[in-house]
Amino acid sequence: MSPQTLSLTPRPQPTLEAHLVSKSFVSGIVRIQVLSQLSISIMPGELTLIAGPSGCGKSTLLSILSGLQHCDEGRVVALGQDLTGASLRELERFRLQHTGFVFQGFNLFPALTAREQVELPLKYLGLSRAQMRSKALAALAEVGLSNRAELRPSALSGGEKQRVAIARALAKEPQLLFADEPTSALDAVSGQTVIDILHRIARDHGTTALCVSHDPRLIRHADRVLAMEDGVIDRDWRGSGFDNAHDDLLALKDSHS
């Protein structure tokens, strides 16, 4: 009898990695250590939340992982590409082709409609006007804003503005999606809608979605929660550990208030 051949599904590989990353800033004569030999691996198709109090280094870590700035020490690998020694031009090209960003302040242009906001970054990818319009409308439909496509930001609610910002990032079909405090300017209902959309994008598109926030309401909407304090990741929760994560992060937030 011939031996049976087992069919094994290969484990997904991390799409975003930091290896012993450190970063400090100088203020006057004082050097402030923001990240301290931090290592992390982020998987595709998941929404990973990096949580912790203000000032713990979350946004700096996001900036380094996305190629917006270099680390002082260590190495960052994104989609198999080492970003550590990349030039500014190489980093700009990488961000344009592979990443999408969602920020706390929406970053919308007052004179542009929602559709035009989403079309804007697509121009730099060399798409035709028809292609840009098609992709923009599809992205707005995915975030539930088909009927708001021709409105300017002044006619949109805060939650709708953030959904336009998500559509703008989504239209590029990024492999990496970064969100920096995407719900902090929103009420509870709008914030939940936004984080649900980010989760769905990760799941349905296989996108690596990384969100940083100090808002403990977001914990149960993530696939994975990493707690950050004093420049390091000191706790890592999945699934059943989220109840503990919620309590621990609330305590951590209170201790810094």
C-alpha cells in the first residue's frame, strides 16, 4: 500500500515586519527614546490594532512601518522589500503603488467632491479618466457612499468624511492599509462603522490592515490586538483574549490620564 500524501495548506507569510527597530527624537538637549528594539510581524487578511496610551510610540511605529520615515536602528521589511536603506524616491514609489492611508483628520480638499477626492491619487498611477471614475465610484459604493459621490466635504458628516478617506485609500487596491486614529474624531456609531469597514477590507481583499488607536472601543472589531507602552509591544491578544485586552487597556489609559 503506497503511503498517503498529505495535502498541507501553506501558512501565510507576514507581509509587514519590524526587526529590533529603535527611534528617538531630540528636543533641545534631551533625547527622547520613542521605540526601543521593537519587533513585530503583521499578517495579510487581518485587521491588527496597535493600542495604548497617547505618547507610547504608536504613530511613530506606523510611520516607520509605512515608509514615511526611517528608523535609527533595526530593519523594516514590507511585502518582501527591505525599506531600511531605501531612498526617499524609492519610498515614495513604494507608498504610491502598495499602500493606502487613513488619518484622524480626514485630509479632504474642501473644493472637491467625494468622487474627485477618491480619483486624485489615481492620477499618479497613470490611469485614464474613465478608469479613475470607475474605480472611484466602486470604492465609494464599497463604503456605502454611492449616493454622496458628488457632494463636497461641507455637506458630509464626520463619519462620511472618514469613509471618503477610506474609499480614497481603497481605490488604489493597496496591499497595505494604514489607519492612524481613524475614529478619534467620530461618535461611537460612526466609529464602529469605520472600523467594521476596515475589517471587511482586510478580510475581503486580503489586505494587511494596521490601525493604531488609544480607543478601547475598537478592540472587539480587530483580529489581533497589540498593546504598546513605553516604545515596546508588551502584550499580544487574539480572539478569546480580547476581554482581558479591553480591561487591561482601559487600566493603562487611566494610569496615563
